Amino acid sequence: MFSSALQHLPTHIWQHFLFAMAAQNLLVQRRLSILGILWNESGLTKPALQARVEALLGPGCFGKQPTLAFARDIRFLRQVLLTAGLHLKYHRTREHPGYWIAGRPALERSLKQKMSAALSEVSPEQADIFARLTPAERVWQGATLSDQLRSQAVRRLQQEQPNLGEAEAHREVLRRMYRVER
């Protein structure tokens, strides 16, 4: 397949080569993104996986025929993983739907640790208060937090670009948040 000289290159050179290729090629970026997401998290369905990739690479990264592009990406990744001795599987069961790499945990340990650290900051009293909130109060709390974060982002953008008016800064923040093209 490859010459023996290429097979003996140090790993860091292969990584730099791969990153350089990916920077120039959306197909490579997309497939590496799918692989990276699935390596860290199992059980994502096609729509969830596509949404995660589009959040990373931008809307339209699957091209004019997203279903076909996604199918080709999955077929390619199955083959790559198979040559590495791994299997990409898909479950259709209601309890555990989605794609997963056989032998990998449902959630990467580093992600579990980050989630545990975030949850450890919540006191039992806070959890108890939140549990007693009505659905409307929870929505209000989330919307208020969202408004505060958006206002903070607008202020920061105006500090970075003082010539920006408030309405213009709001539009730019919303465009960045929701990745809406002009």
C-alpha cells in the first residue's frame, strides 16, 4: 500500500500532514469531525451527528446532498475503523439508538470528569430548589440566563469594536451564536 519509508515516519509528522490536508479539504474535515465526535460519545443518531458536525464546520458542510454525503462518510469511516481493528455499529433500539464504536465507552472518561466537576459545584440545596420550580419558572430562568449571556457578548464585542452601534452589535452576536449567514 504505502512505501516502507512512509510507514516509518514519526506520528507527529503524520499528524501535521493530516491537519494540513484537513485545512484544505472540507471532506477530510467532516470525516475527522465525525470520527472525533463518535470516539468521545456513543449513541448519536444521524440527525444529532450531522447537527454536531455542522456546529463545528458550519451549515452546509455536507453539501447539496447531505444524506448521500453522510452515508459516504459513514461508509468510509467504517472501512477505516475496520482496518484499525474496530467496528462502527448502529443500534436501532429505542433504549440505545445511534452510532457507536464497538469497545468504546458510551462517554469518554475526560467528558465524564468534566461533567462530574460541573455537577459537583451544584449544592444539594440548589438542586432541591430547581426541582421545585414549575416548568414555566425553569424556562424563565433559562431565558434570563440566555439574555444575560447575550448582553455580555454584545458589551464585549463593542469593547473590541468601538465603532459598532448597539443594534449592529446585537445582530453580529446573534449571527455568531446561531451561525446565520448574512
